[in-house]
Amino acid sequence: MSFLLSTLRRRLSLKRLQRRGGPRPKSGNGFRRFWSWTALIVGGLYFFLPLIGTLEFSLRMRRGEYSLDAYRSVLEDPRFQQTLGYSVIMALATIVVGILIVVPTAYWVRLRLPRWRPVIEFITLLPLVIPAIVVVFGYIRLFNTSSFLPMTGTTMGTNILLMFGYVMLALPYTYRAVDTGLSTIDVRSLTEAAQSLGASWVTIIGRLILPNVFGAVMSGAFLSFAIVIGEFTMASLLNRPAFGPYMQILGANRAYEPAALAVIAFAITWACMGLLSLVTRITRVGRAGK
Amino acid sequence: MSFLELQNLEKSFGDTRVVKDFNLNVAKGEFISLLGPSGCGKTTVLRMVAGFEAPTSGRISVDGKDITRLRANQRNVGMVFQSYALFPNLTVAQNVGFGLKVAGVPKSERNPRIADMLALIGLPDLGDRYPWQLSGGQQQRVALARALAPKPQMLLLDEPLSALDAKVRVSLRNQIREIQQQLGITTIFVTHDQEEAMAISDRIVVMHQGVADQIAAPQDIYNRPSTEFVAGFVGTLNRLTADVLDPETGHIRIGGSEITLGQPLPAGRVTLSARPEAFRLAATGIAAQVTKVEFLGALISVAAQIDDTPVSFVLFNGGDDPVPEPGSRIHLQIAPSRLLIKQAA
Ligand SMILES: Nc1ncnc2c1ncn2[C@@H]1O[C@H](COP(=O)(O)OP(=O)(O)O)[C@@H](O)[C@H]1O
Ligand SMILES: [Mg+2]
């Protein structure tokens, strides 16, 4: 370990020397550049070829010419609008509930339970290793109509159950984002300064902590959004009319429309990512624009 | 009756007693410094007064009312931190007005108060800036204004100057003292810098391993330290060992020289402790050899050796005596009134 570190350090200082205008090993550099370009191109093809293929296919509904017929067909389908609307509302609820759970928890752990941080972090990572299908069957067993809390008995109850499932699925991303945001401020001093000025916990979290981790909260929110829009397993097993199951049904029954739908879903996800980086950049400029 | 009373205050973290039987009475409007080395429990005492730590035992009362169990946000105490702790998402004016807003003061009353506070700290035009746009000294002044804006009963400062550079440190400490006197606010100031504590305090509490060793005015702390620790921690102290040759006249031998102090001494060996300013150059007295001369402006600091014992003393620049050269042999007289004498073990 220490050997690795020292090697790394030596390489870094070598690099620094080179940047200062020392003699550069020209041929080695060109060689390295060739391989990094190759890697980039191969990676790009791997990502974009299927996408381009899908896009091209989605435009071929009309025989002999490119058209947007498949998109029109999808957008005019009332089930598309219903399921997308349902998933967007679920995503927004997931984001709000997620923030209400994650921000105070991460804050409290940093303020009062710093020793528990590794444990909490581990718990938030569990959704990555426990398959969603296992979780859903657990939910159904725990909350079925003959249980102590029969949430699956009503539509609203099932919606709420699904929403909490989504919150859990997004936990690894939201918790990490918020915790990283909190690490950039001096949580303890700010809290104590506010307390000595008479502030209550609600004021401290609402007016000081939340605004200061706003960028982090937003990136967590966009990730939650992307996860909820594309989620299939939970919505399908709980039998809710979400966007994920709709994509699956359409894919099983049509030829061109699923490709168009895939492109639309991709566009939504990418728009989320774009907004994410935009918001992060704006808040960062506002803060450390020095 | 004193304004703030700390009675038999104790604080333990696990098995470690960090503050031990701490007693302090602070008068209204008094400026008290808690002075001591790092880790001696100064911050812990201050945090108990602020309400961030609950005492293990003991009592804290303000104006006769017991506040030992009162929550921090109910105590109406202004706090200034070493790290400034300004709210990064709020402007300077919003920072200063935060306590007033929390207390429900309407905007029409809040704004003039904010303007007053910004004028008080000498930054009247910076209300719209954000904390990261200010220098460290400016940020700490804003933190002071923020703490004072809701008219707290007390002002608590935890090493507020430690993160600043030397020049700002001196000017800001004077500004803090001026504002404190202007408002007449009861203040506790934590520092590990004895010069800082000396310069601005009404009284100093010298702390050592969780205990208040001495509580007194700066001159008394310096001139009449009550324990060895206080004597050594505050100011420079020269320690010399001497053999008493005649206990009645105070005739002693230090190194190879003999001098008469003119006061009765215990027989045997004694330790003499003396501040740098207790020595002066003379034609006769204790023989010493100069090792180092340091020019400080008004004063000249001289290090010398009496046999193998190092001593340091100061001379006035422009005094009658010529400044000794390093390596030269000199003779020193000690003012007996400035000596602390102890029987050596
Ligand atoms: N929350 C805490 N838990 C355990 N030990 C602490 C805690 N706070 C302070 N201490 C210990 O108490 C001692 C005094 O600390 P502190 O009051 O901060 O000293 P000072 O401010 O004089 O440097 C130190 O040894 C410190 O390690
Ligand atoms: Mg401290």
C-alpha cells in the first residue's frame, strides 16, 4: 500500500516537472495519446451505436422513407400520457419524501453520531445489493390485506408503498449526494451559531442546512427522477400503471413504437442529467465564485 | 451580586474530568478572559455557559436565575467562533439580522438595527456582500455584529482571533474591547495567547488541567502569580538556584557571585524566580556572559548565562547603559521586590 502511494507520488512529481517545461518524452506521449483516443472511440461506439440503431429504426415505420409516425403513435396513445403522468407524480413525491428523510438524517449523523456514519452509509448501500424483486415480495408479505398494516388493500396505500420503495431504491444516490454536500460546510459551528441566535431545529434545517446543500439535494433529486421514470420491477409487481411496465407492454406488442419510446425515455433521462449538471454548476458559481 | 455565577462546575467526558470544581463570578459589564494552554478545558467551560454542553454537576446562573438546564437557543447569549461560522447562503446583512428575524422582529425595526451594527463594526457598506467575499478580519467582525444584534445578555468568544494574521489580530482585539466597553456587555473571551488576555481583560482566569489556578486582574496575574504554573505560563520567568550564606541579611551565592538582597531568607538552598524586567545592568553583582541580543524597538531583549543557567532580561532602548555585545561579560542586579523566592527541595 505504502509502496503504491510512494510510486504514485513519484509519478505525480515527475508530471509536475514535465509541466514546468522539462524535457518531454515525445514518442511515449504520442503513444499514450493514441491509446486514449482509441479507448474513447471504442467506448463511444459501444454507447452510441445501439442508440443510433434504435433511433434509425424508430423512424422507419412508413415503408421506404423516414417519418415520425412511430412517435406520433406513441404520443397519441392515452396510456402513454397516463403512465408518464403517473410516474412523474410518483417521482416528485419520491423526491420530496426522500429529501425529508435523507437531509435531517444525514445532518443528524454528522452533528451527533459521527461514529455511526460508516454504518448508516452501509445501510444506504443495501438497495444496490438486494434485488428489487426481493424487496417487493417482502413488502407484499408484510403489508398484504391480512397484515397489521394492509397497505396493498387500497390503491392509495399501494401508491404510498411503491413511493417508499422508490425512496429506498434512490437512497444510495441521494444519501451520498447530501452527505457530500454537508461535508463542504462546518455543520457543527453553523448549528451552534444559529442556536445561540435563538433558532429552533426546524429553522436551522430549513433556512441554513437545506439551502447550503441545495446543489447536492438537487442532484439527488434528478437521480431519483431518472430512477423512478425507468423503474419496472416494483411497479409491475405491485400492479401500478407506471411508465416502466407500459414500456414493457408496448415492447411486447408493437414493432416500431417501442424504439420511439426508448428514444423518448432516453431524452427524458438526459434532460435530467443536463439539468443536474446545470444546477450544480450554478450553485457552485454562487458559492465559490471567487 | 454578580451577574454570571458558575458554581462548582464539573464536566467529564467518559472517565476524563475535563473541568474540575470551577467557580467564577462575573460582574455585569466585566470583560473576563479564560487563559490557558490548549486542551485545558477553556472551550468546555464556555460551551457550558452557552448551553452546548450540559455540566456533569454544578450550577450556572445569570442575574440570579438558574440556567443550568436551559437550552442553548433560549439563553440569549451571543457567541463568536474561531472559524467565524457565518451562514454562507446569507448576505452580510442577513447574517447580522438572523437573530432578530428568528425572534420575530419586523423588518422595519430589523433594518435600522442591522445598519447600526454594521456601522459599529466599521463595515457600513458591505451589507449586500456574501461571507466568501470578505477577508478573515471582516468576516469575524460580521460574526461579532451578528452575535450582538439581538442584544444578548452576554458575549462569549472562543479564540476569535486565532485564525487571523498578527496585525489584524491586534487591531481587532482592540476593536472588540472598545465595542464591549461602549455597550457595557458582560464578556467571556477564551484565548491561549497571554499577551491578548493581558491587553484587553478586566480579569483573567488562568486555567490548567481543568482547574482555575488564579482569577485576578492582569497586573496581579503577572506580578503576583499564585502558582508555579501561572508564573511560568504568563510572561517569561527566569529560575535561578542560590545558596543562602546569611539568612538574616539575605546574603546569597549564585553561580560564582555573591550578592545581598537585604531581606531575610530561609536557610539552605532557594529558588529565585524573576521576570525579565527585574534585572538591570550594573558595575557589580551577578556575573554573566551575554549569548544573544535582540533588538525589539523600544526594548532590547538580552539572553545571557549565569554559569550554566540561561536568563533573559530586557533593557530600554536609549537608556543610560550601553547595549552589551554578544560574548561580553556583564554584571546584573536584581530588584528584590520583584523576586519570588522558594525554598529549594
Ligand atoms: N466532546 C468531547 N468528547 C470527549 N472529549 C472532549 C470533548 N470535548 C473536549 N474534550 C476533551 O476535553 C479537553 C478540554 O478540551 P477543550 O475545552 O476544548 O480545551 P481548550 O479549549 O482549552 O483547548 C481536551 O482534552 C479534549 O480532548
Ligand atoms: Mg478551545
